Amino acid sequence: MNPDDLHLLRQALPYINRFKGKTFVVKIGGEIADDEATLHSFCEEVALLAQVGIRIVVVHGGGKQATELSEQLGIEPKMVQGRRVTDEQTLDVVMMVFAGKINTEILSALREMGVDAVGISGVDGGIVNAVKRPPKKVLNEKTGKEELVDYGHVGDIDSIDTRLLTTLLAADFVPVMASLGGDDDGNVLNINADTVASEIASALRAEKLILVTDVEGILREDKSLISRTTPREVDALVKAGVIRGGMIPKAQSAVEALKDGVQTVHIISGKKSSTLLGEVFTDTGSGTMLHRDATG
Amino acid sequence: MNPDDLHLLRQALPYINRFKGKTFVVKIGGEIADDEATLHSFCEEVALLAQVGIRIVVVHGGGKQATELSEQLGIEPKMVQGRRVTDEQTLDVVMMVFAGKINTEILSALREMGVDAVGISGVDGGIVNAVKRPPKKVLNEKTGKEELVDYGHVGDIDSIDTRLLTTLLAADFVPVMASLGGDDDGNVLNINADTVASEIASALRAEKLILVTDVEGILREDKSLISRTTPREVDALVKAGVIRGGMIPKAQSAVEALKDGVQTVHIISGKKSSTLLGEVFTDTGSGTMLHRDATG
Amino acid sequence: MNPDDLHLLRQALPYINRFKGKTFVVKIGGEIADDEATLHSFCEEVALLAQVGIRIVVVHGGGKQATELSEQLGIEPKMVQGRRVTDEQTLDVVMMVFAGKINTEILSALREMGVDAVGISGVDGGIVNAVKRPPKKVLNEKTGKEELVDYGHVGDIDSIDTRLLTTLLAADFVPVMASLGGDDDGNVLNINADTVASEIASALRAEKLILVTDVEGILREDKSLISRTTPREVDALVKAGVIRGGMIPKAQSAVEALKDGVQTVHIISGKKSSTLLGEVFTDTGSGTMLHRDATG
Amino acid sequence: MNPDDLHLLRQALPYINRFKGKTFVVKIGGEIADDEATLHSFCEEVALLAQVGIRIVVVHGGGKQATELSEQLGIEPKMVQGRRVTDEQTLDVVMMVFAGKINTEILSALREMGVDAVGISGVDGGIVNAVKRPPKKVLNEKTGKEELVDYGHVGDIDSIDTRLLTTLLAADFVPVMASLGGDDDGNVLNINADTVASEIASALRAEKLILVTDVEGILREDKSLISRTTPREVDALVKAGVIRGGMIPKAQSAVEALKDGVQTVHIISGKKSSTLLGEVFTDTGSGTMLHRDATG
Amino acid sequence: MNPDDLHLLRQALPYINRFKGKTFVVKIGGEIADDEATLHSFCEEVALLAQVGIRIVVVHGGGKQATELSEQLGIEPKMVQGRRVTDEQTLDVVMMVFAGKINTEILSALREMGVDAVGISGVDGGIVNAVKRPPKKVLNEKTGKEELVDYGHVGDIDSIDTRLLTTLLAADFVPVMASLGGDDDGNVLNINADTVASEIASALRAEKLILVTDVEGILREDKSLISRTTPREVDALVKAGVIRGGMIPKAQSAVEALKDGVQTVHIISGKKSSTLLGEVFTDTGSGTMLHRDATG
Amino acid sequence: MNPDDLHLLRQALPYINRFKGKTFVVKIGGEIADDEATLHSFCEEVALLAQVGIRIVVVHGGGKQATELSEQLGIEPKMVQGRRVTDEQTLDVVMMVFAGKINTEILSALREMGVDAVGISGVDGGIVNAVKRPPKKVLNEKTGKEELVDYGHVGDIDSIDTRLLTTLLAADFVPVMASLGGDDDGNVLNINADTVASEIASALRAEKLILVTDVEGILREDKSLISRTTPREVDALVKAGVIRGGMIPKAQSAVEALKDGVQTVHIISGKKSSTLLGEVFTDTGSGTMLHRDATG
């Protein structure tokens, strides 16, 4: 470091004191792994948090890369209401992209930063116990008719077994987890990464669930950032149509996690540098922080 | 079980007594995962060994499936002296097939058998510390000329760090390991699975290294099976041309492992059922067992 | 093993998965130790269960051999309502036969099977805290008159201290326990072995209490075997006179154990081979299994 | 205690400081258990040593009681050169008396003193690994001819496995051990108790081996007690015929133990009260202490 | 020891059995450290208790020596209602005398007795979390007027963090603790030693809180000693004026500790030898023992 | 923190990776505790190092304050060759100032920074085993004659027992240690703080020994700072008279520590802010770093 900047280190001390030994679950989209500089920068921030004594679990999906590989292989990706319909071939794609390519890329980037990371998915150690999602009637927006959609190898989480995670965290490894799950009959299931992250955070009684997205956080109608909010306000914002589209399930995952014991949930941008550090080491934060409503 | 068969269980007792608490490293080719019935049968055998108290590490590659995916993606696989030249695109294929598809399939099959397995590769927890293989002059058999071949992202093992493996084994997880390695600069390297298995077995001071192949074992010239042999005999058999082709590096890995402290090395067939159990639970075994030469 | 029989091993897997790490308390009569082949066979079965990860506690008495030694020493054995009146001399006989001869014979037979067994009685480590049974008015069937019977050094269990048992089980030893108890004044007391086994099973929250007897199990009036039953049915069977004689206290011990948290109680024959394995490794079992009544 | 005697307690402090956490192996003859007051007094001394933090292992035989029971059963005891010829029937007697009666009596007396004792023999946990003593030519003193004597089930120690002892000591139990051993074929063997104690003390790297006998210690020709001596002096005393008879093997066991790492060996009387405490808590001791010769 | 006194040791056995592994908090006044023979004698008693397995925490103040040093430095000690008004200079005196001189003297005396003692104060490891006592209106007895007294750096206990104490006790160290406390702003506060001892005893769920004073115990009006009493009787004695002066806060600390789970509280004299041993090792004790009122 | 400065945090990562889990022994003069701002700044730096996973032991003396208190008490301080002659009264002063005042002030300042610090001296837990320095003939510079000087309670280190230090470090406490030692006869001895720090660093196999002084480091004749040096160069500098006065013993302590296994020794200034951080987190460092001579 530059000797003139050493005094800045000291400003980190109160934050380190506050969060040392606590667990953070950080969910990233697969697109972070797509750009080497962004991945490098993100891993540097994770490494710094891990090294000052914060226990980190990284959860990732990889939708964009899965779509790309599907197209390369001549499989037409089919999305229904934001959920990938996962036939046999697509499941192979998802396993290869999530648990193979992206997971290994994150691991090797973390290793470069001196972090002992371990790549897993919800299939490992029976962490994510899931059930196949039953076929569902869905309105086909093109035809205007309801259709029965079989999502294929898509799963919903039934329960979480934290034994492998706690074994790894206790031995100072950083688990990096692809959003797959399994059942006891040997099926692999594709599961929404936000949901996996939220359930893992709840099961580990995490201090923070941090959702790294491609927006700055929850925005007001005038596009200004909401720094802090609560479930009650989120509810109002959804009703008012301010929170909409893909932000709705994220906000709901966040509210669920708060209910199940996570202390705060953060929605930050993965596109800008140091947002993860900013959310942890500054009082204002860099994105939106959700905390419980005051009771009473 | 059928009550009439119960007495057979007892015959397993002396073998259990002998191997309980010992470590076996089992290397399989990726092709086992290609056939569901074979994978199911193999995992059942692994599960049984694990449940009677043997500590199992599974190591696998996946060359056949990597070639298939390469072809699907229009990448021409290029092999030089049995080693896959691994350019950037091929490395992606290898990561996806080894660490993604095959690894997850083995995990889920083991989970079906009640085994808490954890999928890793040599990148995880810094297990396999490798260096990029330097370009090498190789005789081009077609042109008859020497060419300088750059194998690309192919690595040679520098050192093994067993901390993650021993953490997982101590917590009664079965590690399933894809044959990738890494270096401290964040590079991922494709490594020969036989070599990975042999080095892991040595580093763990394993009781047995079991190489599951597509042949019955080491055969004599008359195609009869050699049940037991030693490094000295192997040496003679290589010189006599009886051991040849792909069996040579396997036999050499086996001899290396014996030198480094592994008790016995076994070469068995993955095409027939119960060869793994047969090698452990019968005195004759099902394939070829290598043990050290008597000294003196 | 015979290679052709290896596939049978696999059938044991689901049972091993179910019972691994669970505790079974197995009570045998002393007469098993009287016949070398029977003892050898029983110990082989215990060894197999122990080696696949089931935690076994063996409890034994030794009434037959105690009677024999008493007679050799010219002490007339005196039984009142199935309970041995235990004067000073008879207590010596009981200690010698139970804790000396039979216990050591079982230990050495288990050691031959590769099991690290430890012979104890309820006096060791203060496991069985007992009180002397107070004299009781009993109808003398010969004279038709009530008599006050002092059972001598016969005890009733006051409490169980599991510390020694859990220390031994945690270190993978198999405790073999003679049915004696003690009090804090240094007295040794002769205690019914069924009762000791039932109380130990309850205190350890055992999965199974297995009573090895000289009959096949609980029989119907037509002598056919009842494979499964419940406390409510047992009650009815006792009232109907189908369960009678020595089976009544056994059935009552079984019902008590179920109440106190043991999952299932089994009554099997020690005269036939593989009944212990059959009860654990087959779905039909070999004797009678008692489980709780469905509630509702 | 009497308040006036409290100051005496303080005199124990330096001895406690010196021996806390150290291991003492105390060998007693079975005859101590024959007299209730003597047993009570001995157990009180053992309890006190155990409670101030000394790790105690008690080893006992029981020759006198074995002879009595043999006679009661009409078996003629046969001794050759001080060693009991142990046929099948006699082995039963030895198991019953050593592991049954005497062991349980010592346990219950210790329990009365608040000590958590555990009765074992060398068969338990495979502690004493012994081999049957081969038949030996022995001079028959009556006939003056050599005879081939088969000692029967008499064993010599091959090796000691301390795992059960260290498990029990670490959990603060006091092991009380009958001098039997076994082999891996399931045979029980009768072994000299002095030898067992000496070998156990060596294997545990004990601080003290204390042999409780029926004499005051090693005596000079004028019957005065030798308080301290060394292997070299013992050698001279044997040659001079001062040490003779049953004291010779005791002295030899003592010398062996010193060679194998035991710090001091003590020969004291079990007939007088407080000799055990006296040997530990006074500088002069109560019997004979053997320590290594000064080197040089 | 004198061999003739060995039998007396045995009388300690039942007391050792009763208190082994229990925690005693012993509070002494600083004046004990003022006289070398008294300190030596006290430390010998503490050492003996520690060595027989009782976990000891020593708490001390040092008012007398603080007054002396204040006077040497020309600072006029100012007491209001028995509490030292602690300005900046006086706080330095208190730190130097309590945590420096007296603490080190006790440590080195204990070390001489073979005890591994560790000197701490309530500032160490954040044990005593205190708040500055707010200024209070107090009647000036000289002027007859109420005055607002600022006690300065005097604290009241807010909470106790036992982590350091349990770490030290688990590693068999004897903590010796000066009666200082601190807050999270880095202030050091002077706290009444009786209160510290009472709160520490409660937080550790101690078996005994022993207050070593300069009187024999609680005395009746006729100066005879009350051997045993209860909170209810203490209440009556205070009301009746029998307990008065400095004994009132001591008696109140004792009653508080009983309420918070300490089993018994003892008030004994530090001026006579062996009172600590007498209170532990005799049935009558040497001072006054407070136990809870019988309920009902 | 200021969001704009967050990127600077990342520059600390490689240093954290390098030193995490390593032990640093930091020696400070007592004068640091004399100025509140300096103490505050120093403790902030220690806290930061501790929180990123470096194990810190602080060693301090307090000569300046000891001299002040001596003077206040009318004791004339007497120094011979830089060593305080320590009579009975002066020993009291040293205990009070070192272990009482300065130690407690450092503790409470660290506590304010969120550090769980524990104040000890070498008397605690028998860490520093010392012997009284024998009287020595010393040249009286005033009289020009040799005099026999008895240094009084001044000690030289005989051995270090690290058990208490490792217990505290393993439980994540920061030991703050006053430079006193003791012997087994209960004597307290005043010991040079540089020597204590050097010996503690050696015994703990510390990564770094950091001597905080009132100069910038070792200076060249032109007063420029020597950033890196080796024992061989130090030797030359002493001979050349460049290193002189109080720096000589410091340089010698440093050289000793390197010999005994400490990786690097640092001499830095306590008068400027961030020199401790600068020495750890920058490549140039802020003072002088001593490392071993290259061999060969």
C-alpha cells in the first residue's frame, strides 16, 4: 500500500469488529463470470471479506451462459414466466454451465486471491433437498389460452441440510454453490438461484443476504435509489407498481429471508466496482438494504 | 434380503475387519457415467464399501464425453500421444463435462444410494497444484517430422494439498473428484486422471488405488489374466511387449503409487458388475493386483 | 467370498443405510455361551452388525450355568416365582458365573471375530444403581400358605448412568454387560437380565431392543408366529392367555421399553442361526417385532 | 475432619504437586479381597490417590481363592514351579474367581469410596495379546527326573494394546484388571499378575509400578528393610541369596519395568494399613523403592 | 508427611468426592497480602483445594495498601459511606496497588506452591462490564447537610462475560482477579470487591462463594459464632441490629449470590490459619455458612 | 469509510493473505502509554492486525513511569549500565507501574477498539522462569574504580513456558505482557523488556518481532534510514560505531531472535502514526527490517 493511505485502513476497523465471525450469503448472476475484469474485482472483494473473518457463501446461477450453450448446441431455450423449461438435454446444459464452467471459473479466480474455495452445488452432501415442480396451467400470452406447462427438471426446495456447509465454513473454506438441487431418487433439479441463496441464508441464520444484480438497488419512480427499506414498504411499492418485473421475486426472496432470521438483505449492483465492500464498510451502503419493520 | 442368503453376509466379515477405516482411491473413466445401469451398479458398490467403514475417494475424467461435446460444438478434438491438446475452447468443454455433467451425475447416483458425496476437482481447496506443460517436440507420425506441440491448458502435478480431502473424509463425506488442477495465478489445467488418482492415493497414504478400466486387468500374451504381479514383473512385461499401448501409463502410475506408500494397486474392469466388490471381498480378486516386490 | 455371491452383499445396503450409527441392545440368555458353535455363530452376527456401523450393547445373564455351579458346590438353588433367592454364597456363584465365566467367554469369542469388546457389569462405572428388593409375602404353592420371602441380594433398578457405556461406544468398543447392579454402599445385587436390557435400551434411546430367547417369538394359539404386534395387542393376548408363563415378563419389558423411547423391540430365537441378521436385514424378520400402537 | 488435623493436609501438597496427572499401576494379590477390612482400607487409599489427580490402574490375580474354589469343586490344583497348571476346568475356575468374584468385589468397594471403577481383564479390548506357553521340560523334584509339563491355558505376553486403558483413564475411570490374556483365535489364557502389571506399567510409561505383597519389602539378611535399591544391587542380592524364593520373579519384574521406562517400582506390604499412602506421601516410604542405577 | 498422620488424609476423601470439579470463588481483602506468613498460609490452602480438583477463582481488593500509597504520594484518601472517592490520581493508585502490587504478590506466592495462577482484573477479556456510578446526594455527617458526591471512577457492574474465566479454568489455571472493571469506551472503574466476587460466583454458577474477612463470621449479640444461617434469619438479624456496619453489605452480597444460584456462601476469618480448609473439609466449618431457606 | 477510498482496502489483501494466522510479538516502551493519543493510535493499529487474523502478543516495560513514581515516593532511582538497580521498594514500584498502571491502561485502550486483551506478566502461568542476576564487577565511571554491583531483584531469563500464551491466543485473546519474571521460590524479578520480547518471539516461533522505539530505525552515519539489514551487516555497523548506545542491545536482541527461528525483526518508531501498519502493509516498510543473511 501507499504509506499515505494507511490511515484509511483504520476506518475499516469498526466494521470488521461488527461483522467478524458472521455469515454472509452472496448471490451473483452467472454474468459476473462472463467478464474477466468484473470476476477478478468481485473475487477480490469476497477475498477481503473472507480474510477479515467474515464467513462467506457464494451462490450463483448462470442463465445467460446456459442460453448461449443451448443455442450453440441447437437447443431452443424455452422460458415460461422467467423460468427455464428444463428438458433432459437442457439439464445437461445447466449442469455443465453452472457446476462445470462458471463454478470452476469462480473457484480459480478466488484461488488467485488466496482464498481456499470449494465448488459445490445443492446436490453435494444432500444440501438442497428438492421436489420436481408439478405441471402448472399457465396463460400463453401469444395464444391467449391456458396451457399445461411441464417445467421438466425444475425443482422447488423442500429442505436444506447445512452439514456440508458448516463443515466447510468451520475449516475456513469458502463454499461456492451452483443453484442445483437433488432428491433421494438421484434426480438433479434446476432451481432458481435467488431462492437457493435465500433458503441457505435462512438455514445458516446468516447476518446478511446480499443479492448482486444488474441494477443499483430498488429505485423510486424518479429512478433515485432507495437506501433502506422494510417489508411493509416493499409491499406498498409492489402494490404501487414501483417495484415490478424481475425485481418482484428478488424483493420477495428478501422479505422471506428477513422473516426466517436473516438480519439484513442487500440488493446491490454487480456492474460497478466495490459495491460489495461499500455495502459492508460504509454506513450509507451502495445499494438497497432491507431490514425488519420496527415492531409496535 | 432373502433369509436363505443371510449366511453369505458373514463371509464379508473378515474383509470388513481388514479394511475398515482404510482409504481407497478409485479411479474411473468417464464412460462409466455414460450408461445409467453401469453407473448405478458402480455407485452401489462404492456405497457398500463406504458404509462398512472404508474411506473412499472417487477420481474421474471424461474423455469420451468431452470428445462428443467438442464435436457437437464443432471443435475438432486434437490428441497428441494420447493427450488432449486443450485450447481455450476445449478447456471450457473439459470443465463443463468433467466438473459439471459427469461429476454431478455420479453425485446424484451416490445420493440415491444413501451416500453423502461431495463433488470437487483439483481446483477446489487448492488440492492439485499444477504447472502448465511446456511445449514439446513430438514426432508427427503422418509427416514423419518433429513438431513443437503446445498442449495448451494441460498441466503436470507439482504438489497435492490434502487438507480439503481429509476435512471431508473426517466428516464422513465421499469426495468425487474431477481430474482438473490449478495454479496460484488462477489458471485451470486439464490433467490425466490416472496421474491424479495415483498422486492423491500417495498423498493420502491410501491402502488401495483401484483403477477401473475397460479391460479385465493386465493380460498375458495368451489373453489370460495376471492376478498378482509386482513392479519387477511389470518392468519385464513392458520390455517383452506384453504390456503395451494405454496399459503402459496405467502400469507406471501403479508402480509409482506403490513406491510412494500405497499398499496395493488394482486394475479391474468397469464393464462387468461386482468387480470392485470382488477385488475387495474375495481372495482371488477380479482383476490384477500389484504389490511391492519382496525385498532381499 | 464366492464371487457369484457378491451381488447379495448389495442387498444389505438399504438396511445398513437405515441402521448405521443407531444403537441396538441385544439381550441373550447365558445358555448361548454354553454351546461353542452357537456362541460362535451369535458373535459372528454381532460382529457383522458392529462392523457396518451399528452400535451394539450385549446384555446377558446366566441362570442355567449358575444353577449348575451351585449344584457342584452343594448349594441348593432356590427359585421363588422365577427369581433366584440370592444368599451370600449364591451371590458369589452369580458373580463368578455371570461376570467371570460367561462374560469372558463371550468377549473372547467376539475378539476372535475382530471385535473390540469390553466386559462389564452394572457395577462398573456405576451403570446400574439398584436397591435391594424388600422381603415380600408370597404364596407357597406347596403349603398353600403365604410366606415372607427375603430374596437376599436381589435388586431392583433405581437409575441408570450411561456415562461408561457412551464412553465405550464412542471409542468403538462393544460393551458386553452381565446383569448385576450395585448401590453406593458397595453392595452387589443380582438383577433380572431382561429388565437390565430394557432399562439400558431406554436410557440409551436405542433404536432396537432385541431379546434373544429359546422360542421363535410370540406365538398364536395355533403355534404360528406373530411377526408384528403392538402393546395393545400384547395386552389382549395376555388377557386371552395366549401369552403366558415366562413370555409375560418379556412382553412387559418390551412394552416398557417402547414407552420409554425405544423404537422397536424384537423377540427372536437363539437356537437357530442367523435370526439376529434376519431380524435386521430382512423385511419380514425372523421373530416377533413390537412397535408402538398407531396413535389416533 | 478434626479441625486440629487440618494443618496435616498441607503436608500432602508437595507430593500431590509432584504426582498429579501421573500414572501408577498398582498390583495386588487376590488375598486383599479376602478380608473385608483390608479391602476397604486399600480401596480408600486408591480412592484418595485417584481423587488428587493420580491415574490409577489396579491389576490383580487371585491364586488363593482359585485354589479354594478348585478344592470345593474337587479339582486338584497342580502347581509347577509356582505356576498353576491350567486345564480346561481350572481355566473356568480362574475366569470365575479372577474376572468374576474378586474383580466385582474390588469394584463395588471402590464404588463405595466414590470411585468410578471399571472391571476388565486382558481379554477386554484386546489389551493383553498372549501366546500359549509351550510345554517345557521341568525337573520333578520328587522323582528327580525331567518331565515334559504342559501348563495348559497359561500364556506369555506377546504385546499390550493400551487403547482401552487410555480411553478409560482419559474419561477419569479407574481400570481394575484381572490377570487374564487372550489371543486372536478366541483363547483365554491365565497369566502371571506381576508380569501383567509390569508390562502394563511399561506400555503406559507409568510413573510408578507398585507391587503390594505380603511382606514389608526387600529385606536384608538381618530382616531389616531395604528402603531404596537399584537393579545392580538387586542383582548382587540375588546372587548372594538374600533375595530368594517368590521375591526373585517380583524383583525381576521390577527391574524389567525400570528398563522399559517406568520411573520407580515399589514393593510394599498389603497387610499393614496406609503403606500405599506412605509410599506416595512420605519421603522415606513404607517399603522398598527401586530406581535406576546412576549412569556413569 | 509423618507416617503416623497418613490415616488423617483419608478423612479428606468424602469432602474431595463432594467438591471435585466444583467452582469456588474466594474473596480476600488486600490485607492478606500484607503479611508474608498469612499470604503463604492462604496460598497453601488455595493450592491444596486446586490440586484436589476444585476450580478456584480468587478475587481481591486492596483498600488498606491503596490508602497507604495515597498517603505516601500526598493524596488525601476520601471515603464516603465506605466507598473510596476515586479521582484520576486515585484511580492510578488503585490500578497500581490492586492490579500491580497485590496481584503480582499473590501470583508469585501461588507459583511457589506449584499453582499455575493468572493475574487478571475485570478489565481483562471484558469480564466486568461496568458503568460509572452517577453522582449521589449523601448526608455529610459533619455539616449535617446533603451534598452531591461524585464518586469519580467508581463503577457499578452491568454484566459479566465469563469467557476468559472459563478458558483459564478449563486449562487448569487459577485466575486471581483484582476488583476493577471497565466499559467499552476504555474507562477503568474501581469496583467493590465483595460485589465483584458475588457477581462472578453467580455468573459461574459456583458451588461456594467464600468471603475471607477479618472477623470469625457472623456473630450473635453475645459474640458467639453463628455457624449456619439463611437469608430469612439474616434479614431478622439486620433488623435486630445484630448484623451491622461493614457486615451488612457482605451479608447482602451473600444473600444475592444465593438467589442467583450459588449453593452456599461462607464468611470466614483470614486472620487464623486453616479457616479455608476448615470450611471445606469439616462438617462444622470454621465460620458462618449461609444456605437457602427451606421452601415450603 | 468514504466510498471513494474503498478501492484502497483491496491493496491490503496480499499482505493479509501473507500474514494471516502468523504470530507477531510487538514490544513497546512504557512511554507510549504516557500519551493518550499515541496509545489510542497504537491500539488501533494493533486491533486492526488482530482483526485480520494476525496473532499479536504485546510486551511492554515502563521505565520512564517507574522513575517518575520512584521520585514521587522519594526513592532515588539508580541505574547501572542502563539497568535499574531494583531493591525491595523499587520492585514494588516496578510491579505497580508495569503490571498495574501501564498494563491496565493498554488493556482498556484495546478494549475500546473491540479487542479482547488479557493483561499478564511473566509471573502469570509461570511464563518467564528467571534467575536473580548475580552481583557483578562494574567500572564506576565517576570514581574510575570497579565496584561490585548487586542489581537486586533483577532477573535473567532461564526458560519460557508458552502454555498460557498459546491457551490465550487459541481462544483469540491478545496477551499484553509486562516484563516481569519469577522463579519457583515465589520471587518476582525485573527483566529487560527487549529481552523478554525476543525470548517470547523465539519460543512462539513468531513470524515477526517488532521493536517499537523512539527512533525511526537503524540509521546510517548520515542519519538516513537503513530499510533492510542482516546480522552480518549489523555486526559490521557495531564495529564501525554506527550502531551505538541503546541501539546495541536492541540490535543484539534482534539478531538473537533471528537465530532462534523468528523470521524477521523490525525496529520502528512509536512517535509517528501508522508505523506499525506501514511495516506490515507496505513493501518498503517504515523502519528497519532485519532478516537472516543469505547462506552460501
